[in-house]
Amino acid sequence: MAFDDKAMDESFLMSNMSPQDPAFNRGIWKKLEETVHGYAKRHDLIYIVTGPILEESILKKTIGKSEVTVPKFFYKVLLMNTPEG
């Protein structure tokens, strides 16, 4: 996000955050983020929607005094405008 100060600032909004298990965040999710970053560099326009799956039966654990829920699963959807051919 270093290319745009506003984009960098918005990436730290609480509405753009969800607690994650450290192993997940440093493992497969990191690899996915790097792949998506590569797509974003190659395409003029890309929409990315990411979020937690908050199904009560699969919530992983809670943390802190407020017992904030740590989701077990997350999703990421990409929409890219690519040339036909």
C-alpha cells in the first residue's frame, strides 16, 4: 500500500481487521496475500472482498477479557477485469 497514503491508512481501519490465529496468518494466508498482491500489480482494476466466516458451530476460540471470537475460516473473493482472448 506504499503507493498511496490513503490506501495505507484505510488498511488499518478496525472495519478492515479480524483476529486470526498466528499460524494461519503467517502460513497459508500469507501465501494467498502475496499471490493476490501479484494479481493487483498486473491488473488495472481488481476488487477484493475478504472476511471471516462467523458460523457459530465453527468458531475457533475467544481471546482477551472481552472474549473476542477468533474465526476458524476466512474467505477471499477477487473480481478482475481481464482482456478476452
